Amino acid sequence: MKTIEKAVQSEINIKKSQFICSLFPTKSKKESKEIIQKLNQQYHDATHNCTAYITNDGEGYDDNGEPGGTAGKPMINALRKNDLHNVTAVVTRYFGESNLEREVWFVHTANQFLKLLKLVK
């Protein structure tokens, strides 16, 4: 299993929607939920703050209002596919001018994670 040494963040824009993708090293569900709560407060004006985490004492994900299974589930699957553990991921979305198809959300979220995962040691 792999983890990350420090928090990383990256941004992309897709059809005028802004996505802020953040990864944090975390060791417990409690720590993950604290980070998620902090980011929900920091980005309180965002359309969505979708999350996924895998820690020593559990895992979970949340689509945060995106269509079911189109955000949190692909995020946790990206963590699993890359054998990441003790990591919390948050993708913050500021809505642009048009809805994104489910496939677009999945592909771009997965690609963004893969970009960040290159930073993993």
C-alpha cells in the first residue's frame, strides 16, 4: 500500500466549471471527517464538495448532491486502483454554465486524480 507524504491540491476547469482537487494524508475516519468539515466551511459557496477516504479504521465517499455514484464512487475507486491508503480526497466544484454528463464527471475526476497521484511517494 502507498500513501502521500503531504497535502496536495490542483485545479482544472471543464466547461466553465472549476474543480479544486485536494488530497490529504489521514490515518482515521475522524481525521478525514475533520478535514472534510474544514473544507466544507472553506468552500461553503461551492456547488459541491465531493469526498472519498481510505484510512486505517474505514473508508467512505459522498457525492454531495452530484448524481448518485458519479463523484465519490469514482474517487474512491481511483484511490483503490492506485493502492492508496490513509488518504482523504476532496473535489470541490463551482458550477459553470452547463451540466456535465456523468461520463464527463467521471473521466475528468479520474484524470485529475491520476495527475495528483504522480506526486505520491
